[in-house]
Amino acid sequence: MTFRKERQILAELHRSLDRRYRPEDVADLVLAALSGRLTRREQVVLERAAQHSLRRTGSFSSMSADYARPVGGANQVAAANRLFGRWVEADPDDPESLLEFAATVGQEIQWEPEHTDFLADRLNREAREAVGMDLSKRQYNRRFRVLRRIAAKATILGTEQDKRRLLMVGVTGFGADIPLDRFLADPDAACFVAYYTARRKTRREFSLSGRDNPFDEIAQVLLDRCQPRSDWWMIAQVRATPDVLPQLTDEERGRLLGQWSAVMRHSADLLRARWNPATDRTTMIVRRGDDSTTWNNLAVAYNAARSGWLACLASLDALELLDVACPGKVMRLMAADLAAWHRSTGGGVDPNTEVWAALPLPWEVLDGTAVCTRSDLDTLCRAAGLDPEQSGWTAPAPPSGVAVFRPTPELVHGVSIADPVWAALLRRAGAFSGRRMNPDLATAVHHGLTSGVVISDLPTTDK
């Protein structure tokens, strides 16, 4: 393989870091990137996944290969330029650039980003005439409105981009922030990072068994290829665990601790703003009107940051800090049907939820308005039948071993479907979404549901 071809493949692997490639497709790229450098055993293990890649099977997946990206302000910028009869450049995907654009264009009508209230901040006729503005009230109002919309778009865009970044941190650590040149400089470390993050990004299945361990036999083979001279700082961005952190210097572990601490506090602040006081903390069943997707994504980010923070404290031999303050985990909101299914099989409330319900809210511990120490967590965990360290409440959770690779299931809202064509149809129809299904596709959906294409175990109700 030529050097140029290898760099192209590694660049594609780098693009996968903030997207949602299937592990099989990443494994296929890894085989190409490391062609001629793998042992016979490494080749065989990687083939277990790569043989299921879309390229090899000639198939497709109904599931998106990316996470939803916030829509920028290109339409608003174009509309403003047409209305003002000029052309001002702006980056429509950068909130700051949008605000600068609005301020620049708005100089023509004395508009300022800090004063966008349509009722209170517009100039009346006398004020417009005083500054020499030769515009009718209607034309002035149109310009004011379009600039106001751009300012609002910049605020919404910034919020949505922040939420997506936290989602990526929750599922990949800081992998999406790894610079391309650093990624290209160490192919072995890069291939591990790409495959391991792809495993971490696999979707949750609607089941009672939890999600698979992302560290599988292929991830183990790729990590074993990394040598003492490998870029362990890059690896630690996605795997802050006892098998990686000792490879870092104290200064690097301190920096990583700061990164995780900042994410933990930021995500806790966003969770505080979205917390519904009416939620029953002992069950965490979603209530009508709750934005469970945003809450759960933020909870994933917070818990990932908390785990990384604990791992870094442990690696620095500084867990005694938890004797002063130890914020707890955050529980995800659960769908009522999944909770009912769990109860119907004899399951009770997750012991972790019992601990969460008895603790002060984490953001109150972080801002000092409530107290929660390691001793408090020890007591509550043991009362709930949990080992506080092994369960990850007061120490980094121990490694969960090495999983056996399993092909990525085709999922529709967490339900496994045997065929991607059927999966696409069921998704279009709104099956398993909790909303009313498309009546035009009802007959096809009924046929699909009774013909064996659904391969997940689903809740049943005895009548």
C-alpha cells in the first residue's frame, strides 16, 4: 500500500470519530490501514468483524451513520443579504460569526445584538429620521425582524452544538477533539481509538440485559499492538482506565482530570436546568412533556465525565478528596413500557436508582449547596446491596473483561429487525416510536410484525 493510500484510510477513520460508523465498517478500514503489518492472529480476529462490513456484504443499513447535526444559519444569512441589498460573508455554522454578521449588517438601521426586543427596541419614525434613515416603517420592520431571527438562531445553534458535543463526550470521551495530524502520526493508536469509539457508539437495544461491553476481543488486539512509545495521551482521550492511565505522566493525568472535571460541572449545570421536580426519583419513569432524549444524553455525558474524573483521581492517588465531596451518578429516564416489562419479569428497582434517589442532586453537591461525601455513599450503597467501589460510586468501576464480538443489530427505536429494508419501512411508519403510526403503512407494518422480521424479545401483556 502506498503512503498516500494509508493516509487516506486513516483520514476516513478520523472522520468516523464524531460520526456513527458501525464497528464492522471501521474494522474493515483498519484492516486496510494496517495491511502487511498484522500477525496472522490479528488478521483473523479483525476479520470476525470486517466480514460483516457493508462493503463486504454489498448491503446497506437503515440506521444513520452520523449523529444529528444542528442546522446552521445559511438561509437566514442569505435572506438578510438579499433584504439589505449587499453581500457580507459569514460562517453560518458559527454562532459568533452569525452575531458578528448581524451586527455588521445591522449598522445600516442602528440595530445592536443586545437590543432585539421587537416592541421595546425599534426606532420610531422620528428616531429614524434623526439618523437619516430613508426607510418606510414596513421596510425597517422587515430588516429588524430578519436580524432578530439571526440573533435567535445564533443562540439556538450554540445550545444545540453544545448538546451535541456533550453527547460525543458521553459516547467517545474526547475522541472527536483529536487533531488529524496527531491521529495520522500513530496508526496503531489511531486504529484502536477509531474501533473502540465505534464500539462505544453502538445503539442501545430495548432489552432487560443492559448494553454490551464495548471493549471486545478486537479492541483488545488493537490495544495490544500499542507499544510504550505509542501516543498514550491520544488513547487516554477515549479510554481513561487502569490499563491506560499509568502510561501517562503525572502532568498529563492532571490535565485529563481537569478536562473531565470541566465536562462534569458543565453537564451538571445543564441537567439542573432540565430537571423536573415532579419526577419520581425512585423510579425515574419519564413523564409526559419531559425531553427524555436530551436528559439521557446529558446524563451519559455527566456519568462518563464522572467516571473519567474518578479514574484520574485514582491514578493520582487522590481519592481521599472524596471524603470532602463526592457527587453521585445521574440516572437516565426510563420508558414506562420498559419499566413495566421489567416488573412483569420479577425485576425490581435498580439498586443504583435507590442510591440516586436518596442522595442530594449532584449539581447541588458540585456548587456547594448540599453535602455528599464518600462515607454517605458507602452507607447508602451498602443499604441498597451494592459494593460502593465495585459499582463505581466511590471509585472507578473495575474493568468488565473482554467481550466477544457480536455483529451490530439493525435497530428501530431499540428493537432488532432482521432485515434493513424492513427496518427502514418500520421506521418510516413510526413503529416502536411511542407515537401514532402512519395509517398508509399500517398493513405493511402488521405483516412485518407477524412475519418474524422482529427478532428482539418484546414486552407481552396477558389478557
